[in-house]
Amino acid sequence: MQIIHHGAVNGVTGSCHQLDVNNYNNNNSHDHGNGNNISSYLIDCGLFQGAETAGKSSAEQLQITFDISNIKALIITHCHIDHVGRIPYLLAAGFNQPIYATTATAALLPLVIEDALKVGVTRDKKLIQACVNRLKKLLVPVDYGQWITLPINPPATTTTNSNSASIETEPTAAIYASAKLKFKPAGHILGSAYVEIDLSGPNGSHRVVFSGDLGATYAPLLASPKSPYRADTLVIESTYGDKNHQGRKERSKQLKSIIESAVKDNGVVLIPAFSIGRTQELLYEFEHIIHRNKHNPVWQNIDIIVDSPMAANFTQKYRQFKTLWDNEAKGKLAQGRHPLDFNQLITIDSHQDHLSVINYLDSTHKPAIIIAASGMCTGGRISNYLARFLSKPTTDVLFVGYQARGTTGRDIQTYGPQGGYVYINEEKVDIKAAIHTISGYSAHADQHNLINFVKRMHHKPSHIRIVHGDNEAKQALAKEYRKMLPEAEIVIGKE
């Protein structure tokens, strides 16, 4: 067994990990994937973003450069673009094996891929539909907690001697005859999961866990992830491996305070947020604040604008899968409240309406909260808001999620407090807006959560491989794991 990384090792994007099983030839020597008995599973196939695209052409960033001939299945942890964005290119390379995903992820994934193709590849409706149709044919929805059998080649049981005679041999301890897959809730976004792969053979079993992106505890809407009972090998994300988030009450109080201060000068508050996950959590939180401030005119009169047709579609899916909500959110529904559909919520659909809203807000100086993608300001409708309002002192920009190195969002965070500038749509824009960051609304687990994810396993891993994080975060998390498990092998994933 070996694990190969095709992304998310030099930063937090491009997640794509390959698990090779029975990677031995008939002489029991490592064959690097050329043996007939090898079976490989791909966990995610995501897009690179930000600094991780430096020095690469668009084609180089997207093309599938690894051999897919032995890949028996693609397993999706969740449908953020940095985990699924290269799927169209995988299909174009000839991949035609099952794509396993949770039931909710399987419902969301075609929408994500269709939008990604429209934005970044082509407007040809026939090409887009052909890709989406092929994706749907390969998708296999799987409920949480259900073991399913993965396709696997039978282990080699023969070897050839010097006289070319075929001699029967027993499979070695590293040979596995069966593989099973189970999805467990990760609490990151709707449908997100960590993956358990159970490998079994005549000489024992080995369980490999891929964390995907783990959610933070006490996040709105979704239940916190529970640790697996067992992991022999763990591949885990480390986005916030060196930081801890604010508590729920503290971040809610800070959000309320920032908004109330920001709208005093009738300016707009811009919140870059991913269409799936962060947007719905923010709506949930805003409904909570509005409900608790029924006599506060600021909260009863302010418009909350979601300028993203994709976010609207995903919000509808969140409502559809409300059985996956946590008990707190279900309790609000039982009270007759609508956490994702309240009176002050305005959804913008068409591009023309999007431009009209920008012009209206610019001319009327009416305070408003705008939530728009992309979450790292690398494109999408938030770019047009930033181009128009970032140079105005009455504007506030509020970051509630991780900003990868090399993204416009990270540049605004870095240079905004210094009165610097950024380039948006290839135009230089001076930053005069106030810049705020609330890390507590991150959909990612923090260091404390990541430590507890391992600590609460009954059977702890003997090998941990750390991926999906900046170097400082990976090193800090590795240090904590080494203190916790001095006998385990703790490594930083490399391509």
C-alpha cells in the first residue's frame, strides 16, 4: 500500500490523493503501478488556486498528468471546487469508473461542475451538458455510515521462477483481497465527509482514513464531526493546524459589533464567501441576530443581499437536506423560524440585476450587507463590488474564511491595513475600506479540533500524513501529534 499526492501538499488547494493497493508485481517487488494486480483509488480531484498556480499555464494547472489506468474509483469528500474542480479533466482523460459521494454531495456536485465549466472553460451548452451527463452516469450516491464494497483486482498468487515455471504462493501481509468504503459526517459543508477505507487480506486488515476538510465544532447548521473508532493510517488536513478559532458567542458578538459600526456611515459591508457552506452559515447567524434584536432599527431595516445564483441554488439544497442539520437548527424550524429564508434576505440572480445593485448602492449610499463569491476574491461577483467600493472609506470588508496565499483576498488582508492597493480585473485599486477578519466562522477545524479528532479515536493511527495547509500550519500540527503519539510516524505529505 502506498499513498501518492497530486495536490494539496504545497498549500490548501488542489486536493487529490491516490491510494495504491497491492502495488507489488509477481516477484513481490514494488512495481510503481505497472503490475496487473494493482488497484488504486483517487480521493478528490480538486482545482489549484492562488500561489499554487504560480509558474503554471492554465493547461498545466488543469491537465491530469498522472496515470489513471489502474484507478478503480474516485471518492469525493465534498464539493468545494478545490476538491472537485479537476473532475471534468479527469473525465476528458478517459476516466470511466464509479464516482462515490454522499447522497447530498451527489446532488450538489453536478451544479458545481456545471458552474465551474461555464466560468472557467466554455459557454458551449452542449459540451457542458455532455460533461455533466457523463458525471451523473458515474456518480454513486452513498448514505453516511454505510459500508460499500470497492472494486479491487484479485491479489497475485503466482510467481515465476528462473525456469519460467508457475509456482503457487500465498499473498504476503501487504496484499489485500477486499476493500470497503464508508463516509462519516465531516461537518464542513452540506454532504461533506471523511472517508474510511478498510483493506482486508488473509493476514489481517488495515484501515486508512482521509479527513477531507473537517468542520469546526459548534459551527452553525451542521453537527460537529465525530472521530472514527479506528485509523491505522490517517491523511489529515491542516488548514488551521497552528491556530484556534474564537468561541461561538464571541464571534457572534464580534459580527454584530462590526456590522453595527460599519453601517453608521451608510456604507456597504462586503463579505466574500463560498456559495456553498459559508454563505448558508452566515445567513443562519444573521437570522439569529435579527431575531434577538427585534427592537433594534439597525437590524430590522438593513438589507442582506446574497448576490449569487449558485448560492441561492445551494441554499435550496440545504433546505432540501434539512435532515442533516444539527439539533439546534432543527429546533428553530420547529419554532416556525426560517434560518435560511427570512424577510430581509434579498437574492440577486441575473448579471444585469447584479450590475444594477452595484449602481444602486453606489448612488443611494444605502447601508447593506452583501455576501458574494468567490470566497477568496479570485473572481466571481465579489470582484465587481470590490472594484467599485474598496477605495471608499465608508466600505467595510469582512473576511470570514481562510484566504490562501497568492489570492486577492490574502492581499487585501495583508495590504489593506497599511493603506495599500490590489489589482482587481487588471485595474489598480487603492484600499481605503476598513478590513476585518473573524476566523471563528471558518468552516475548517482549528488546531484544537484537529488534535481532538485523533485523541478521541479508540484505536489511534501508527502513521499520520499531514496535507492541505501552509508549511507553518503543517509543522505546528505535526509537533502536537508527535507529543501525543511519540511512537507513531508523523510525516508532511509531499508530491
